Amino acid sequence: QVQLVESGGGLVQPGGSLRLSCAASGFTFSSAAMSWYRQAPGKERELVAAITSTGGSTNYADSVKGRFTISRDNAKNTVYLQMNSLKPEDTAVYYCNASWLRSRAWGQGTQVTVSS
């Protein structure tokens, strides 16, 4: 079955870095566009970053441009989100998303907390 498993979340101080990983299985990863979303308490889920199936194109929310980098390794069926210069407002549950043909899948989420 389709599975997306996120890891790498945790507690970090403002200005720190984290790298999230999302391991995919159960579908043809190299054919799927991959994205990271996040949802803070009391807020709607929002798109953070996305990458095409080949990795040739990426896009980012304005709030994370220049600080976050999305990448993928199709040989490892894994997508990453490198997060630098973290701010308290980046605190949220981060979700991995896969889209291919007319299908979508979500991971269970990983908590990122930015606090001193």
C-alpha cells in the first residue's frame, strides 16, 4: 500500500536548522510530484515547498524562500526539506504529500517546534 513516512522533526532554537525526510513506498516515486505542507495550531494547512517528479523545478511559499530547500533522491524514494534560519513562526506539524496521475497521498506528519 501507499506509505509516506516523515522523520527529522523536533525542538530547535530560533536560528537553528533541521532536515526533514519523507520515505515513500507503494507507488512509482519517480513519477510523482512531491510537496511539503505544514499546519500550525488554529491555522489551515499551507503549502511550504514543492518539487517536480524529476527534481527539475521547485517552488516555495514566500515565507520560507531563501531559508528552506526541497530536494529528492529518486534512487532512495525519499524527499527532503532542509530548513535553515528557523523562526518561531515555523512551528507546525509538517506533512509530506505525493501527487501522481489522479492520486494523492499524505504522511502522518512530524512536529517541528522552534523555541528558545
